[in-house]
Amino acid sequence: MVKENSDPLGKKRKGFCGTTGSKKRPKLTKEPDQDGLAGSKLEVSDNSDASESEELPMEVNVSASKLQNSSFSMYEEQEGILTRKKSINVGLGVPSVNCDNIASGYKIQDATLLRDCIASAAICSFCRKSQSTLQLFQRDYQREGLAECLFLRCSNCHHETELKTSKRLGGVGGGAHEVNRRSVLASQKLGQAGLADFCARMNFCPPVTKKSYNDHLIQIEKAAVEHARTQMQDAAGRLSDLTKNKHPNSIEDENGTEVAKVAVTVDGTWQKRGHSSKIGVVFVISVATGEILDYEVKSLVCYECRAREHMDRDSEEYKAWKASHTNCHINHSTSSEDMEASAAVEMFGRSVEKLHLKYTTFVGDGDSSSFGRVREAMTAKFGDKYPVVKEECVGHVQKRMGTALRKFKKEMKGRKLADGKGVAGKGRLTDKVINRIQNYYGNAIRENCGNLQGMKESIKAIQCHMIVDEDMSLKKQHRHCPKGKDTWCKFWADMHNKTNTYDNSKRLPAVFMKELDPIFKRLSDNALLSRCLQGFLKTRMKVSILNCGPDVPKLPLLEFVKFKLLFVKLWLCLTLGQPAKQSLWISVGLILVKVC
């Protein structure tokens, strides 16, 4: 007796009522090609409807086969969304298993395996003898760093075919090998000694020598600095256009050239912490765009000069070297702390000629000594044509409130106030209360930009809001607080919303009104707040010595070059991201492969 459905794919499950999957969806059957072998063409057929039984040959792979033999009804019923996981289950988004790509880039290859593969799979193209084999050899005396000199030699006719392991970048004599340039650029954290140790552990040939390594660094540094100069020119152009559109009155004519008056901030970082670093970098940043406009690397030391300190200054050898030593790295003679002010004067002085900008607003952090030096230098060089005024960074002024309160708390530690209690403790001046007052103070400045009296009123509101005054009613105590519907004061918010969320116990006792009054008066001074009317924030590049330190190799010869190159690389990557890194590699003749 023959079963009604002998097809194993069409077998119904127990308790199943309906049409099986094999009857609902089309079947894929292979069709032999002209040579009688199974090809890649499949025939789609559907026995359930004669009118749709036309043969539809198509090119399919494994993924398409899965897709054709799958039903989307189960996914359409589930909110009609095809997720990534579901698409993989039905064969979408899965790379073909038979996809072969042409080999490119550099490969880590065991020479023994490569030699055996060539010997077994290739014959000599010169003599074409079937019994000939190609043997892989190397000439160590012709090796240049990681670029090896390999060649194939026929066992029959001894014909040799060169097998290059790296292309050249072009230039005099063909230029440097690409693999050597890549290894130097990729080993900034290791240095030449670290790169040599890595190659030894990986059983590679030794890398380039220390002299060649430094030569590569110099070439990379030149390309990186030129690339950075282009980026700064573009940043200055964008800032000029922005100033022209938003502040046309800040554009003036200088000998037929448009010069924009802009606000900038000056900041710096050093090779190591403290004020004893021998090398530092200072940069000018636009307040409006946050982009670096100029930078200057300062150095107190030149390691080439240090290496020849023992030589006789009157000897012919020393005089010949001194005459050829035209690129000395020492460009600063005073203290490390003075590097920022010295570099700021240089960058302000060349802003008009180099970028067609005037840095007329100096946004400082309060403790910067650069402003006074810059103003004196610009007055001496340009007179009244280059006025420089100082504005305070709101973020740094805000921190002054927290610093002053913490200092007061520290000084009063162990001492009693007029009420017989200490400063700290529950219901007193805790760190949480200090942070609240500091945040309120910063908001008071930001929300009243251009309104000096509004700033002073808001700061007074903080003092009365946070400290109890037993001689007044609550309504009078909060008379300085904003009374609108969006007020931050919960007392007035309860009045508007008919709620009861205000908690008077979280305020400081009345004894703090007199104790903290000098701090609030000092930080609401007209001279200070008038420098905050623009609401500037000092944009600080996140290039700190904590990030720079591990990247600087411990090779003293070219420390100045390495530090400049490191700063440029970090700056480009932090401001422009991956495209900047790609363009930097291209500028030195290399292509950066995307890391998956």
C-alpha cells in the first residue's frame, strides 16, 4: 500500500492540519549543464499551479538557495519586522562561502611553507621542464630592514626570478620600502628597540637600523606637520566665514585683506607633569568652533648638542659640526612654566600674516600669566591696531566657588562656629552642599549672559536660598529666587503647582550667612562678572600628558621630532577622527586598511 504522501519533505506532523511547506513554496531542482555535470543553475517549479509552472533558471548561491526555500510568513506574522538575527536565519546577510578575493596587503607567511608550496605547484617559466622545481632562496646581505631579498631558482636550468616582499614609495633610488615606513609609523609606542624586540619574538628579520628609523621619523614628521598646517588653514577659513555671517562688524580691512576679530583660548601640555619638563606644546583654540588654529612646540634641550658637550669647542671637528647644525631644537631659554606665555606671544604675533585673524579676545582660566605678556607684546608690535581684552571662562569661574568653599571648610576644621557646632557634618557644609552651590553659581552666570545686574541678583538668590535667615519669613528669604513656572526654587514651584515638595531642613543654618558672605561678595564682584558677560567656555583639547607619555619612545636623539609628531597625530585623530588618520597615512605614501 502506497502512502498518500511519500515525499519525506511533505510528511505531515502529528496533529497538523493544512498544507505542507513543500506544497506551499516552490522547489529548487538542479539542471545538468551541457557537459552533463551538475552546474550552478537551478530550476524553480511549483506543482500546485500549472499556470505558474514555467521554468525560471537563475544564478543562485548557498544564501539564495536558503532564501528561496524559506517562508517569510512566520516573520511577517511577528510584527512584520525582519531583524538581523532573523535575516541570518533565512540566509540574508551571510557572505558566500565560495567567495575568493585577490590577495592584497602584507601577510605573515612561514617561508618553509611557502617554499614547499612553490616547489610542488610551479615549474620554471624559462626552461619549462616538467621535472624542474623552483626553490626559494634569500640573500641576507641585500636585505633592507624588513624588506627581504628573495628569489626563485630553477633546479634544472638555474634561472633566477626575483621575488620582492615590499614595494618602494618612489624617490631617489626608488625611495624607501613601504614595509619599513609602515613599521616605523606603527611602532611609535615601541621605538626602534621595541620594534626590534617584537621582530625577534615573531621570528621576523631585523627591522631598520636606528639611523634609518630616525630618518623615517623625520620624513613622517615633515609630512604630518604639512598636513596639520593645511588643516589649520581650513579651520581659520571656516572661522572667518562664521564670523562674517554672525558678526559682520568684527571684519576689518588690512591692506586689502579681510581680517576677522575672533575669541581664542591658549592652552598647553608638557611631556611630563610638573614644571620641569624639557619639551612642551602650546596651542591656540577658537572659542567659536573649538578647532586648533595654531600651535608651537617649545624645547629646552637639543640632544645632538648634548651628545657633543664633551668636545673641545675650539677643535676643527666641533666647529665643522656647529656650522652644519642649523636645525637646533632649543627654542626656549627660560623656565618650563614660561613656555605657555612665550609661545602665546609668538602665535598672536603671526596670526594676521599667517591666518588673517586677530585674536582680540583672550579667554583665560583666571590663573594664566599669558594674557599680560600677550597684551604687552601686541601693543609694542602693532600699537592700537591689535587690542587684546581678557574674558573669563565660565567653567573656571564656576570652579572658584567650589574651591573657596572647600578651602573655608578645611581652614575651619576642628573649630566651632557661633552656634557651638563645627562646619562639617549632617545638616552642615558637606561636599554635596558645596557641589549644589557651585552648580547654582555656574548657572547664574550662564543664564544671564550680557546682564551684569541679573548675574548679581541670581548669585544673591543662591545665598538666600541655601542659608536660613531666621529674622525673615520664607517668602522674604526667597525673594531673590526666580518666581516663574520653570523656576529651580522648590518654594516657588510649590506655590505655582500647589504641591508640598520644599524641604526647609536641607538648608544651611543661619550661622553660615555671616561666615560665607565674604565668599559670595568676592565672587559677585563687578570686575569679575563683567569678564563673564560673553559666556565663553574655554575649549580644552583632551591631549594630556597622561595620554602622550606612553606613546613617546625612550630614544633621546629625536625627542623634539617625536613629540611634535605625536601631538599632531593625536590632535588630528581627536578632532577629525578616522578620516584624519587615513589622510595622514596617505600623506606619507601609505594606505591605511580599515580595521574591522
